[in-house]
Amino acid sequence: MAYLRVEKKKSGTYLRIVETFRKDGKVKQRTLHSLGKVEDYPTNQLKGIASKLLELAGVKMEDIVGKSFKEVNRLNYGYALVIKKLWKMFDMDKLSRIISLRTKTKFDWVNIVQLMIAERINDPVSKRQNYFHAKEYIGFNSEVNLQYFYRTLDILSDNVEELKEHFFKAQQNLFTQQLDVVFYDVTTLYFDSQKEEESSIRQKGYSKDGKATKTQVVLGLLVDKLRNPITYQIYKGNTYEGHTMVDALNALSKKYNIDQCVVVADSAMIDKENRERLNEKGITYIIGDRLKGLPKDIKEGLVNREAHQPISPDISPSIFSYTEISYQDRRIICTYSEKRARKDAHNREKLLKKAAQWIANPSKYTQIKKKGAGRYIKTDTEGSPKELNEEQIKADAKYDGFKAIATTTKLDASEILEKYKDLFEVEHSFRALKSQLRIRPMYHWTNKRIEGHVAMSFIAYTMLNYMRNLTKLQYKEIVRALDKMQMSQIKEDESEEYVYMRASIDDTQKVINDKLKLVVPNDITPHSTINQLFM
């Protein structure tokens, strides 16, 4: 049998074709051909000899050593795959075509919106950074102009009411549920600016973000019990939040033909004017009431523990109890929670410690406000802290653990309390908008761009929350899974052809793929067919 033998000597490395044979019962070797010194051959000649020998054997060089590949790019395919799928699930193609014809838009604004949604869910940044990050995705057209991002916000602003109504109806079809209860709350969205303009919705007002020096807008949001956003309204930054609710509910009733539903909101929304307007419109409500603002005899009846009863036989009235009375145009249900009582006492104790510090060091505090810790301080005629206000401390302690809820429904107490407890869903929605989607601070200055930015964030949140409901995954789990949906763009050196190698799919990604019925890329996808995945 012939084979290639490499012999290393002091003078160099020699190649010989050697044959083994048997003689007189012994195995011997003889040189059939000497190929000379390895050092005398250029690398490409050695490769050519090897390739020719393999060819004679019916084998290709690539089958043995493989082609030479190089990763030239790492791209995310998950966001394009998911957003384009959701775009179709929300039946957005028809509406976007109508908008394009009406606005006579010559650029692909839908692609820009989808890019902005991807970045808003992935890693919220400015529109300028959004433009630079476009090349990090595969499935979107990344060859776009920066100006188109801003012009797309104008398109969203011009068509915002139609978009909101469309998403509301699409969600009703997707979830096929009756809208029997809506949750309303208000938040503030601040800007990186202190300058107010009379014609602008950016105004200074009470900030829920603690940004008193910044301009802001007020955002009122209606959601259902699954946190699906129903609609929203933007108000000037100096609008009192209590004045927004009836306006938002009127819009819901007129635009979406919704009449029979219960609105749930916190105590900031309740005042005499609001109650009267709700009653005039025939809107039933469950709203937190201001217990301390009620007449004395009503308050004393509500906080009388002896008049309370257990909410269920399984829960001791010492842990949780309630009572209810009818007052003016509403029922008032007052609950007592042992857990809430401990929390109230703990919070007051922290304020008392701060009040004691003020009293001990009066020179450090120029003005005592009658709220927070200042609520528990008596001041002298000049306004300096004097001593703790024991009467106020005792008066506040009387209400530890109590919570009042006003309603015009005929539901029983347990149902009312259950629906009011679900108010945290809208708070979660705001938390997602502010933290997950980082809707603020905003860097747009015109009303149109502000409205467009909020509309885009609304669409992004609607899609993200739909995935949460569908997959039962949390927001951060979804984002982490989408982030890891990546492909390597690989170039073969000799042919200069490109292929795409997909990263492995983990269990969370499988859930998303299965629930959305996504067609995911194969392990290896040729360049010629990659775009078909996102069509």
C-alpha cells in the first residue's frame, strides 16, 4: 500500500511516496517517488497537489477541510419577525395603505414606524439614535433618511384618532371579550426643558415624576382588566388630573360606542363636580373616596370597627373587614386592613422622625409646609418649628388601615373590592410606559411631534402587552428573548457569498414562536432567500 511519508532531517523536511510490501514474511518499505523538500514548494502548489490527489480519489478538498468563513455582522431578526407578524394580526396593512394614499407619502413610513417600535421595546433611544441603530436589525429596510423619522411622527399625529380607534377594535377582535369595566389613571410626562410657550401643550404643572422645574404634558390612560390600552388623551401640562376623566370617558362613549361599563379610578379623580358629571352621563363608577373629607358623622360611622363585618367566613374581621353606607348620590364602602394599618403607622413614624429633626435643628429649616412631616409640627408666630402636634398625630392614627371607596353600581361589596383591587393594572401600564418603554423624558418641542411620539409609544405598548397576555411572559422576559434572536452574517472567502447562521432557540423564544406562530429562520439561510422570511 502506498502512502505519503514526511521525513524531517537537519537539511529540511522531505516528502516521499512510499510503498509497503512483504518479503520473506517481513514487512518492508521502498520509495516509489521522492517529491523533494517541502520548503521548495509554495503553499499554493502544495494545496494544488493535495487537491489533485483528492480529485483522483473522487473527493473534494472542501469536503475535508471545509470552506473558509468569516463572520462579518451580527444582526437581530427577532424584532422584525415579531413586529411584522403583530402588524398583520392587528390588521394594520389596510389602514396604513389608506393613510399613505391620503397623505400622498412617498417614503415607506410603515417601515420607519416598525423600526421605532423595535427600538422602543428593545432599548428606547432618540430618533437620531434610532436612525443609526437601524443597521443592527435584519428584516427592516435600514436604508432610510433621518428626516423620515420625524416626518413619520407627523403622520402619526395627523392620524392619531383613527389609529387609536383601529387598535381598540382590533384588540376587541383578538381578545373577543366584553368591555364591562375600564380603569382610568393619569400620569405626567416631562421634557428636558424648562421653557413654556403659550400655544404649546408643554406646560409646568404638578409633576408625578418630581420634576417640578420641567415642562410636561398630562397623559390620561384607559385600560381594560388585561392591561390592554383602550384609548388615551393628552392634556396641557398644567391641567388638573381630576378634570380629565369625564372628558376621556366621553371620548370613549362617542368614538367607540361604549355605554355600559364601570369605570374604576383612584381618589384623585373624585370631587363633587366629577360625580355630578358622571351621574349626568349615566356612567357608573368605582372610585376611591376621600375618607377624611367626609362629614364627621359619616366618618365616625365608617371607622367604627363594631359596625364592620367580615368580607368572607374564611377571613377574620381583625385582619380584613368592611362596612357600607349610602351617602348623597353614592354608596360608600369602607374597608379595614390590618396590613394597611401597620403600613400607615410605619409611614407616619418615618415622618415623625423627620419632624423631630426639624424641631431639634430649627435653623436648618426656613419654612415648614403643612404637609408631609410638617403636618405633625406646631410652629411659633414666626413659623419656626416648636413642638410635635400630638392632636394631629392622634387624629391621623384614628384612620390607620381604613380605605373608602365610592360607587354607583349595584354590585356586592366583594365584587366592588375585587374590581378596585384590579386598578393596579393601569398602574402597571404606566410603569411599563415609563420604565420599559421609557416614554419620558421627551425631546420633541412641537405639539405634533409630541403627539406622534406618544402615539408611537402607545402602539409599541399595545403590541408588547398583547405578547404578555398571549405568552404569559413578563415584559422583561419578552425583551430578553427578542434580544437573543440573532443571526450571524457569514462570508465565504473564496466565493464571497453570504449566508446567515441563526443562534440557537431557547425555551422562552420557543414560547413566543409557538404562540405567535412565527416561521423562524433555518439554522443556515442563503442570502438570496433571507428577505422572504420577513415578507
